[in-house]
Amino acid sequence: MLFPLIALALTLSSCGGADQRPVTDLAGPPPRVEKDTEQRSTSPRPSAKPNPTATSTTKPRSRSRSNRGKTAPLLPLQRRTVGTHLLAAKRMPALGMDATWQVLSDGPEGSQSVGECQKTSLESLGAVTAVRRTYSASVERTHVADATQVVARFGDDKSAWRAHQVLRSWRQDCEDRLEYARKDVGPLRAVSVRKGTGENYRMAYGPKSRKRHRIAAFGIMRDGRHVSIVEVTFEPGHRSQRRDPSRVAVRRIARTFG
């Protein structure tokens, strides 16, 4: 009986020694991933503010105090008006015999018509605004010719077109209305222009004498809602034999519209 008891005691003592091992030995070493995660979570975040003691290797570009607050100068807006399309004296057509043009007056159109065939002013035909310029030509201080140009702006293109048609109709019945011994109104001819529509006609009126009657060259230029008329009157001996002055004037007026 004693021997079995002693064997049983030795067996129980050996088993109890095995159960007394540290818990860490039983569980094994913790994985490295868990340690790294714990270190990252507990480590302080880097500050976003720059270090005041740090120095930059690049120097900021210096700005002159004299240029601070200065801006580029603004160019004035060039607004076109109806007066922009009035021809300068040097742009008037040549009449031959070295005639020199000069501007006599500038102003609103008024109620005075231009030429013998025109009945009323362009403003009476619906123009919103209209300006007039008169010219005089001389040769060695001797007066040889006169000219008048009117530029009118209408409310829209259709109104300008209607006024143009009225100017055409006035030419058609001009001979019947003139009260002169000599009254010859020529046909309406197209004038080639860069932009818009150009036309002209020529007429002679006054006494039947070839030396005493007057010759008038009348031109019409229309572009969009603008209408311009020009008339050049002169004596037969002083007119240019090569070009009709009203045709030249119409072409030059058209160039002012671009």
C-alpha cells in the first residue's frame, strides 16, 4: 500500500510543476505587427507648423517701392460717331486745275436739303441724328466749286433702306419739279464700294447757256443703318474730265465704314 501512494505523489508533483510555467511562455511571444501598431498610435504626430529656426536657401524677389500700386494706363475708348464719316477737305475729290478744298462749316443737318432733287432733310425721313459739312474749292483764290455732305444714322437697317429708296424716287421725278430753262438729270449708276451700297447720278441745271449753267454730281452711300449723301456743284470748265467727283467721294465715304 505504501508503494502505490508514493508513486501517486510523485506523479502529482510532476504535473503541478508543468502547470506553473509563466503565461507568456504558454502563449508565445506577441507578434511584431501588434507592437508596431501600438508604437505608431502612441507616437506624437509631426507638427504642421514650420520650424521658426529653419532658414530658406532661396531669397524672395525684391519689389521696388516705386512700382507698388501702379497699374498699366488705360487707353481711351474710341467711339465712332456719325461725324467720323464726314470727309476731310484733303479727302475730297480733285476737280482738276489744281483746285484746293477747304471746310466751310460743320454742324447738324437742319432743315435745308442737299441739291436740287432732294425735297426734305434725312431727319424728316426718320433719321435719329444727322450732321452736315460744307466745302468750298478755289484755284488761286478764285471760287470754282461747292460741296455738301450729310451723314445720318437711322434706328435700324430697314429704316435706312427705306430712306435710300426715297432718295431714288426723288431723282426720278426731279426733272418735272425743276424750274430751270436747262434741266438734265442723268441715270442712277452703281458705284463699286468695299462695304455697303453706293450710287450716283449727275445733272445740269440753270440757263441754257453752256457757260452759265451748273453741273451737280450727287452720290448716295448706305451701310447698315447709316446713309450719307454728297453733292459737288461746279461750272463746266472746272470739272475733272477723267473722273466723276461724286463717284470718288462715295468710294472714300465707304472706306470710313471699314
